[in-house]
Amino acid sequence: MSSYSSLSTIRLVMRREATKLLKAKSLWVTLGLMLVLSLVGGLVGYFTSDDDQDSTTETPVVAVVGEDPSIPDRASAEEALRTAADDPDAARLDAVVVPSDSGAELLYTGDEPVGLLQQLNDVRAEEFLRSQGVDPMDLAATQLTAVQVSGTDSGFFGDPDTLGTRVVALAGVFLLVLIILMFAAMIGSAVMEEKSSRVIEIIVATIRPLDFLWGKVTGIGLVAFGMATVLFSAAIGAAWFSGIADDLSFDVTIIPALIAFFILGFIFFGMLYAAAGSLVSSMEDYQSAQLPVLMLALAMTYTPIFGFAKIDSTFMQVAAWIPPFSVGVAPLQYAAGSFSWVQLLGSLLVLILTTLAVSWLTARIYRNSVLSSGAAISWLSALKNLRST
């Protein structure tokens, strides 16, 4: 007879839970809908930004009366501009330089070409200065240069140099928190159903309760991590395809930071939800039991979202060190440049220790409560019961 192995048991339960979840149609429907939303958003961004990109990136076509044989005078210039604007098959023509009594004029159709006008005037000014024996660089040295001084409040988007990394971090945090709330809640409801159906009594006859609990959390957690990876990759790909992210660059080291905080955050809430499920035997009671956990999860969710524009505030700096708020805030602090790698690892270490403590506490609650029958057990009673065990 082979000896009992906790590691083998956890792997067995983990594989069972992951397989069971992957067979659920609701999971694939949810994943499909979220993927469609990501791809549709990318397509909308691509088609809405395509015309703007074409109009702003192409070099303007400018003709000069007399230099182009097909445009000998002002009348032909005006006619050529109208033709180019009205006929899609005509050669492109954005503006024409026409001599006038005051020097020269720039004829155009549509919107005024402010940038082009300034560029042509600068060229003509340089030519004039050289004709008068003046070096344009000497004149440029006497001109004023506008330099904006940023105030203490850098606005909602903050420092543009870190904007891309912060946007990726915020999107990742929002997605990961959503996954945590979805799948960690599944753990609690699954524990409650196993208790109410008394299936758990059969299971723990051959498996240690804590091994079963850890197998359930890790199995569902692996599926959650896979779903988060697919959705995050699809969102990033859609943003790049659409051109929305063309002007945003981000530090790739934010990705492993998000992964580390996601794993710990999932274990933190997964164990809390499991403990909540072990306290009750009906869905009505479960709604009350999981309310404190849900309130804590929502607080963790809203903190980085509402603090995005005030990432350097004292509150956000403190929140980056307090679990579970640090799950969302610490990666944002690192993305904004307010956290070094050492500080990020320090916050991660605090989260690790807190997660271990919460796991130890909730595992004991689970072990004491999952086999109890009768009325629901309150959190306060469950904590008091720990003293007698």
C-alpha cells in the first residue's frame, strides 16, 4: 500500500478542477465575448484612425505657378486645385504658390494649411536673409523659444514619458482584478456547493481537507491565469493593430510585475472566498458570508482606477505597501517611475508574507467549518473557534 502524498494529491485535485472548469460552456462563452470586444475595439480604432493618419503623415504636394507647365497662371492654379479636390482620380495637389502684388500667395482648398504655410514662409525668410547677407542662424539666436513649465499637478494623464507604461499597467490591473473577482468567487461557490451536497464528507474521507483546498485554488487559478493571458495579449494586439498604441511605448518589465502581483492576489482572494464558502450551506447565506470579501475586492479595484491621476499622492504611496491594495497600486507606482525595482520587490515581499498569513488563517477556518452542518457560521464565530483548535 503506497503512502499518502500531499503533493500528488494537490496535483490530482488541481488537474480535476482545471479540467472541470475548462469543460464549462459558460467559461468559453465569456472568453469569446471578451475577445470579440477586444477585437471589435481594435477594428473600430483602425478604421476611424486610418483617414486621420493618411492626412497627417503624407507629404503635402505644392506647385508653383510658372514652374509647372500645366499651371501657367492664377486661373489655371485655381482650376487645378478644384479638380484635385473634386475628382478622386486626379493627381493630388494641396496648394499652389502664386505671385501677387504683395509678394506671393498660397492658394488651397479645404482647411487652411497652417503648418505648411509656416514652413514655406520660413524657407522664403531664409532665402531673403541670405540675399541680404544675413546668416539665418544669427537671427534665430535672437528669437524667443517657448518652454512650458509643468505645475505640481500634471493633469489626469500625468507624465507623458511614462504614460504608455502606466496605461498598460492600468489595463493589466483592471483585467487581472476582473479575473480575480470572477474565478476566486467560483472557488467560494464551489466549496459551498460541495458542503451543502455533503460531497465534501466523502472527499475528505480519503483526502486531507487542506490538500483538497490547495488543489482547488491552484487548479482554478491556472485556468484564470490562462484566460488573463489570452485576453491581455488580445487587447495589446488589438491596440497595436488599430494604431492606437503607435505613439505609446512601455517598459516590458511591467509584465512580470503584473504576473507576480496577479498570482499573489488570486491566492489571497481565492483562500478568502474558500473560507467564506465553508461557513455556509446555502446560496442565500453565501451572499452574506462573501460580502466582506467582496467589499475588500471592490476597494482593491477602485483604488488604482480613481488614483490613476494622483499616483504620486501620499495615499497612493501608502496604498502601494498595504495588501491587498498593493496588488493594483504597486505596479502602477512602478510604471509611473515612483517605485524602483527594490521598492517593488519590497512591496511584493510584504504581499507574500500577508498572503501566507491569510492562507494559514483561512485554511484553518476551512478545515474547522467545511464539515460542520446546521446554521451558517459567522466570520467572528469562525475566528473565535480557531482559539479552541
